[in-house]
Amino acid sequence: MTFKALMVEKTDDGTQAAVTDLTLEDLPEGEVTVAVEYSTVNYKDGLCIGPGGGLVRTYPHVPGIDFAGTVETSSDDRYTPGDKVVLTGWRVGEAHWGGYAQKARVKADWLVPLPEGLTTRQAMAVGTAGFTAMLAVQALEDQGLTAGPVLVTGAAGGVGSVAVALLSAMGREVAAVTGRPEQADYLTGLGASRIVPREDLNETLKRPLESETWGGCVDAVGGPMLARVLGQMEYGASVAAVGLAGGAALPATVIPFLLRGVNLLGIDSVMQPYENRVRAWAKLAEVLPMEKLEAMVVPATLGDLPGLGVDILKGQVRGRVVVDVNG
Ligand code: NDP
């Protein structure tokens, strides 16, 4: 019996991605075989659909850094056929074949049971980006948010959209940074009370400290924007650094740390222990308004993925692309 997958092959001048037929024997080793229902498109997926950027170890490769579906077979006691499961992280979709296929085989340790109150489609509307947004918000809360509004950079993207909706649902005033003014209505619909144009924060750092403005920040952009934001944080406030859509170099000074006690918190969703994953998923199911989650969804099928992989690297995707692998 065959099933469909998006397979990336190495070619003489780069890589090529196409939907192909596979059999169960083709899948990598693992204790649990899952009938995948939904996967998503994250920034890393864009890299893995294309030339890999050092993320993909071996070709041919099936990308897809997250998925949700139903257990088909399991040699691990924790899972039985029919269980609904979710996977994010553990380099699945990078070093191990991922969710862009109707079947996936993975280690039992990498899975979590589908959180109560979420469907597999909703879990993937959240996906890696939303899970990461939750980890960032939890890190800010653990550190103690100060009084000012919470800034979210890269707000119309996947991490940003979920962060805006989560923070607003938790009663925080949210300022959303976007380079796409046409997404202002979308962002206010998710709960942003203020839109900050990207160009306001993209200028090179002129002064290490500016007015104390933000009580916290979820930063998906990094680069010069993060450097600028550090100098605008309130005394003792924290920035949860999630991504580098705007660059990996950080042209900052130490002054905000020394004179304002600013905290820079690094967020990694890939290697989160089981207990943290279960806790973050439970909180997402509890806090995230489902109508806002639905407003973020861009539906897609396996055949749409090569184009979407290019779009997300250009910062042109809005919200969360949910891939119906059987669609
Ligand atoms: P998206 O592409 O969906 O969102 C990124 C957003 O950043 C864009 O939509 C755009 O928002 C903004 N942006 C893009 N390019 C630039 C630029 N040059 N300058 C300023 N802003 C820019 O990606 P994701 O939300 O999925 O991921 C965001 C980042 O977080 C990525 O770097 C990703 O690798 C990282 N990430 C990290 C994780 C972790 O575990 N630490 C997990 C998941 C993601 P707008 O148009 O609104 O300005």
C-alpha cells in the first residue's frame, strides 16, 4: 500500500521538492507509526523544503517539523492504536523524516497526547510556531512582566500571531510590529491594541537607551530590531528571543542590561522535556481563543508546499499555514 509524501531530492543545482508515493518500508525507524492528519509550514520548513541551510542531514528528505494525527501501530506501552498525538521539535523534519506525509514513524519520546479540548487541526493551527509563542509568554510571566505594553515583533507571522492572541487573551496590552500595514486589521482582530510600523524599529542603533516603553517583548525577528528594542524596555523588563527572521547578528550594547536590568531570555522549542511540552499544550488549549486561532489559518495541501516554502522565507505568509496531508 502506498501513501503520499512531499519528498525533497538533491539535484546538481540545488534541491527539488515534489509529491511522491512511498510505502511503510520506506519510513525511518521508530516505535510509533502515525497516520498524519495535519502538518504546518514554519520558517524552518521553508529552509528544509529548499536547499536545507544545513538543517537537513541526508537526502532524499521528507520535511515537516510538526504534525498531528492518529497512532496506527506502537511498540511502546505509552501509545496504542487510535490515540491522537502531536509532535513538535526533536529535529523531526530536519534530521528525521517529518510530517509532510500521510504516515510518519518516530520515537515515542517525541510525541505528546493530543491536549484535551483541541482537534488535530486546531493543534496544528497552533503548531511549532504557536507552541513556541506559548513558551515565550510563559518565560516572560515567570520572569515577571512589568507594567507597560508587551511588544510582539514579526507580528503577522506564525509565532507573532499566536503571541498577540495569547497575550491579549491573558489581559495584556499588546503592541504589534509589522512590516505589512495591510495586516493591521488582522492584528487588531487578534487583540493588538497598537500597530508599530517595522520601519520605526529598523533604524540602526543611535543611542543605547531610549524612553522606557515596553513591559515585555516576544521577539521573532532578532537582528537590528532586537538591538533597538532592548534599549526601549522598561526597567527590569524581559525580552523572550524566539527567532531571527530579520538577521542573526545582534548589533547591541550591554547598556540596557547594566543600566536597566533588562533580561534577554532565549527560547528553544526543539529540546523541551515531555513535562514542559504537556504543560505548554494544556495552557494553549485553555487560554487561546479558538475563533482567533481559526482567523490565523491558511489552509494548504501537500502540493502547495514548494511555493509556500519560498513565501515563508520572504516573510510573505500570514498567520499559520495548516497542511491537510490527505487533502
Ligand atoms: P514567519 O515567517 O511566519 O514570521 C516571521 C515574521 O517576521 C514575518 O511574517 C514578518 O512579519 C517578520 N519579518 C520577516 N522578515 C523580516 C525582516 N527582514 N525584518 C523584520 N521583520 C521581518 O516565521 P515564524 O513565525 O514561523 O518564525 C519566526 C522566527 O522564529 C524564525 O526565525 C523561526 O526560525 C523562529 N522560530 C524559533 C523557534 C524556537 O524554538 N526558538 C520555533 C519556531 C520558530 P511582519 O510581516 O508582520 O513584519
